[in-house]
Amino acid sequence: LYIFIMSTEKTPLEKQVSPLVQKFILGAVIAVILLIVVLRLIPVDDKGGYVEIKSKPKAKKEFTITGIEAAQKTSTFLKNLETQSQAFEIKTCNAEGKCAFEGKQTAPSYAWKILAYSALLNLSKEASYLSKISSIYDEMYKISDGTDLSWSAAQIFFAFKTTGEIAYTDRIYEAVRGFREVVESNFDPKKHAQESMLLAVGARQMALVYGMLGDKKIVEFLRNKRSISYKADLFEKDRTAFKEAGKKLLDLAIQSDSAHGNIVPGISEFREDGCWIALAKLEFARSAEEPKYYEELQELFKKLDFSERNYKQLLFSSASQVHPCIEVLLDLSEKNQDFKADAQALMEHFVLAVWDTPIHKICDGDFGYLASYRSHGSECANNIKANTDAAYAIYLLSRFNEQQLKVAVHE
């Protein structure tokens, strides 16, 4: 266009205009033409109005990290939930990516922290973790008489196995035995018909205590501690009662979960709380002398085949639904390494994908985990980060040890 205008024959008036002015006029003409072109490229709505073009958010970075490193970094989130005056349960987040402390910690949430620090102690053998576990345990019993810990026996038992503090087993026995008596007497299944997760958790605790009472050292300690002088047959009857109560709860959990939707399309035997039920079955297999559940679980998870599935087809809605499956798969992988890939797939796509870190920043980058999934992406608005999710993640990550894990980005 410039060449055409400058090469055409000039009128007398044009000849009087300086070349600089000519270029200015030409530039204005070109600018108008470009503006028209740009405006035609902007999308319009049905009424002819311009549609707002939103800029794309800055992409989050993918990176790899070992299980140990991720566990250690996650522990900073637990520390950040504690202030000089109060320990908080969660952080609530908004659409602007800002998160605020909320909720005073309960006894069960202290138990989850004990699990996390026990896992870190197991990895590092640092004495500081041992003292941390002890102080959290003491703090827990300042706000609880122990009865509400009947749902948290597994976390405390892991601390016993890690620290060797046998006194923990007395509190476990006391809490779960009280719950067992409720199940045996006035437990109304109809009131818990929609609570398949809690029923499965309860079943697991019963199986665990059954196994715990098979340890002669623990039994001797409990007898001395409680002045119990059971005869062999009476003691075995008491022990067996835990197993029977656990089976009752497990059957109710399976029945309750049957009303929920499938997690994997086409696989009806694995529903919303299927991971918690699988974890209860695992406990029966390893603690309650029920090897048939190992076979059931292996068959189920071979069918689920998580590592070969498109994660977008899996209908998990929160991290708490996924964690128990990772634990089960890690246990199964001790006999069959193929299950390790399934555990890794779930960890990367459903736990680390919602890990809020400075590199993979979703909200405020404090190393917490968002509780809810939004179309397999991760958003701050109306979401929370709980200490229980972070604590469970620490335990699971510690079991991956030095294995490299990918922090995936789901848009």
C-alpha cells in the first residue's frame, strides 16, 4: 500500500506536502485498516455484542519429586496449622486463592497427625519426631476421654509399631472395646444406612484389635495394666468378639455402599466408598486371619487396573475416597509388583494433582491438599485443605520412599 501511494503521480497540492507529513497520513490510514481487521476478528454474541476475551491463567508447572521429599514438604502444612494459642483443623479457600484457618482440632485429627509424624520418624529416625508424637498424644488426651478414638485405632497402632510405646495399645483396647459393646447391644443399622465409609472404618478397627490381641507381649501388658486374669477360653472369647463385631460392620458397609454410584463405569462391585471397604478387607486379611480377602482384593484391583485407565473416567470426588485404595495397593504390591503402578497412578492423578505447592500453585502454595475435585482439575473457590488429608498423604508418600512421582497438572 505504501509503495502504491508513493509511486502514484502527485497532484500540485500533494507536491507541496512534505514527505514526513505524507508518511504520517499513510500511517494513519494503515492504522485504521488494521483496527477494522482486528474488530472483525473479535467474536460477537447472538445480539451482535462483543464477547469478553479472558486471558489464560499462567500455566502451572509439572515436576517430579520423591515420595520422601513430598512427605517432608507436606509436613510444613501441618506445622502451619498450629499457632501459639490453637491448632486448626482446616483452611478454607476462596476464588482469589486466599485461604483462612478454621476449626479447632478434634481428637481424631490429632490421631492422624500422630500417623504422619510416625511415618516421618520411620523414614528419618530423627528423635525430634519421637518427641513430637509424644506431645501430640498427650495433647490429644487433654481434649478427649478416648472414646472418640474408636475410629482412629489404626493410626495409633502404627505409632506403637514405630515407637515401641506399648502404652498406646491400652488406649486402643479401651476405645475399641467400648465401641464393640455398642455394636453388640444397641447399634441400630438403620441409623447408619448411608454411612458406608464410617461402617468400613469401624470394621477395620475391630479386625485390627483382634490381631493386636494375638500378640503375647501386648496381652501380658494389658493383663498387668488392667489386672485382668482371663482364663485362656474366656480371653479367646473376648478376642473373637472383636472379629464378629467387625464382620457385622463390614457386611453393613458393603450393603450401604451398594446404593451409591459406580466409581469405574461398568464395574458395579466398586462404588463410592469402595476404597474404605477394601481397606477394611485388607485389615481382616492381615490381622484377623481371613486370607480369602487377599484373593478378593487382588481379583478386584486387577479388574480395576487403574494404571491403564484414563483418569478422567474415574469418578472420585475427593482425596479421602482415594487414599485407602493407595494403601491397599501398596500392601498388595509387596506380593505382586504390578499393583505398585496402580498405586502410583492414583497418587499422581488424585493426590499430587491437588497438592498446592509454590511450583504447582493452586491457591496459596502452602503444601496442603485440596479436598474436592472439580472436573479432575483443581480450584480454590469454596474448597478446603484439611490436616487429615495432608497427614494421610504423608503416610502414603513415605511408603513410596525414593521413588520418583510426577506432580501432574490437570486443566
